[in-house]
Amino acid sequence: MLTIGLFGFGCVGQGLWDVIHRTHGLRSRIARIFVKDKHKARPLPQSAFTFERHDILNDGSINVVVELIDDAEAAFEIVSAAMRNGKAVVTANKKMVATRFRELLELQRESQQPLLYEASTGGSIPIIRNLEEYYDNDLLSGVEGIVNGTTNYILSKLSVNNEANYYDVLHDAQRLGFAESDPTLDVDAWDAAYKTVVISAHAFGAVIHPDDVVRRGIATITPFDVAVARSHGCDIKLLSRTSLHNNKLIAWALPTFVPHTDMLAHIENETNAIRLHGAFSDDQLLIGKGAGAHPTASAVLSDIAALKYGYRYEYKKLFQNDIPQFNTDISTRVYIRGDESHLKSIDFIDVEIDHKANNNRYLIGRTSMRALAESEPFISSECFIAIV
Ligand code: HSE
């Protein structure tokens, strides 16, 4: 019997309550729920809740802590204390996992307790356990895809309706429970960067920092950018990619022109899709809901169920000899829309399209990923940049 102490009762926490009560035969129960706000109205009796972390952390009858709060620092304190107190932990906190990866490895070693975090990446898609178990022996060369539901929801709506207002659509994504409490984490691609870090570790054994991921979001997109992509037979998607180039790892989370001939262009709304390039398996695409209460809770539920048979990550790729080094020195084709001074400040290897009309100026050309990431337009709030 698993007796669960739950931290957080927001969108995913409430989703987990539902899915546990609708899953027969799991033999698990939520004994106590920690929440911060004493005055918020909640759909369960007050006795289900505590406002003291230690009521769960020091309760010897609770053997599993499920951590679903959105503060990564507080989450790390809770997870560390729980594991040191002999409890297995399931978390959905991608920021905590990505920024504290090595400390969490050490905690698992020290406490001998499992830490599972399938829900941190790709929502309902079972990517981490697949990378751990199924792709253990295949020679992966890259993992790429749509790993943020909020931005995919926004980009889908902007793509079908040229009149749609970016802020209205973002607001809908918040209302539907897809966005983070601070939605800049979604639209500035931090969320996708955290997930890219988690995938890099499990796919290639490379533990990188979220700051290493070449990252730029979608907040500066305009209907003009959508129309340019369309004229090239593409839709714009925020893609995450971690891949090997001459045994060096490159990781990015960037808006990308995805051709309509590519299945990723047809992944709509909050759905996520992750494509794995394997030497023997060739390409495989995993598709599933990437955000929302029940889809995310389903991944948490799957981790809870896995604890019943003693499952834990082995991190085999982390302990292999040839862990790839991080590198941003590859050339890439990009679209940059901005004013003359922005476009001039990028060191292009070659320029294929140089467009000037009706106050709209853009270039499509080849540059190095490093030059792009270090360029002034890359941090400008007036440019839109996409990989082509
Ligand atoms: N805000 C995240 C997203 C939630 O939109 O994908 C799921 O991780």
C-alpha cells in the first residue's frame, strides 16, 4: 500500500486527486495535502489539508511524497527532506529537476530513495522512461519536438486566425490550465529549456545547465512572421532539440519554421510531440497531451504505479565513458525580422533572402548558432527569430 503525502493542490494536484480516485486497483491513497493559502476555497474538507510541511515530512506512515508546487526552491527543500526521511518522491517540477540535476542524483545515491519525474517533460508522453529503458542500447543521434503546450496552443491559434490577438490567446492558455503561474516561463521558452535539459541527460548522459540551452521565445511574433512562414510552406512551432554533431551536443529551444510535410507542423494546441532519431530504429514520434490537469496527472500516476514494483532510474548513460561535450559551434539557417541595425549586427555566412517592403524587413540566411546566440537581436524585444 502506498500512502501519499501530496504537496500542492493546484491544477495538477487536483487532477491527481481525480485520477487516483478513478483508478481502481492502484492500492494508493492520499493521506494528507500540504497547501500554503489557508483562506482559499477548496473542493475537499479542511481536514484533508495541512499548512505545515512537517505534518507530511515527519509522518512515518507516509511512504511517498508527490511534489506538485510551482516554486522550484521550496520544492527542492521538500524533496530533499522527504528523501532524507526515507520517502520515495514523485515530482513534476521541471525547473527543479533541470537546475538541480546533479544534487538530485546525489540525493538519490545518499538516501537510496527513488525520485521519478515523468510528468516534468512532455506532459502525458512517457519520454523519460522510454529514454531510460527502451533507447538504452540504440545509438540516438537526436531528440526534438514540441515540449511546451502553452506556446503550441498560442502558435496554433495564431496560425489558423491571422486576426487572433496574442494576449487573448495566452490568456486562454492560462485559463485552461496549460500555462505556468508565471507564463513568461512558457513564452520565453524557459519551460522548454528545462525540458531540453532533462531530455539531454536521459538521452545522452549530458547534464547541462538551462542557461546552456540556446533559447528564445515567441513573445515578439507578429502576423507578418506567421505569413512569411506560410509563404515558405511552413508553420512556426517552438521546437526543443538536443542532438549530437561529431560527438558534441547542441541543445536549443527556439521558434522554428516547420514544413507542412513534417508531422510536427500538424501537432496542434497543447499537444506535444517528441521525435527520436535512432541509428537502428530510425525516426519515431511520440505524441500526447503536453499540459493540463488530467494528462499531467496521468504521468504522475504512472510514476506512483512504477514505485509499486520498485522502479527507479538507473541513469546508465550518465555513467558511460564518452559523454558528449556541449557545443554551439554549428551553422544554422535562420529567419530574422527586425530593423536594419538589428539585421546588420548578425554575422551571416550567406544570405539567401533579403526582404524589404512596407516597413517589414527580414533576412533568411546561414549563421553560426554561437554567433546568433551572442548577437544583439537575439535579446532584442523588437526582432523575431526562427530556425528555418
Ligand atoms: N506550462 C507547461 C506547458 C505545463 O505549457 O507545457 C506542462 O509542463
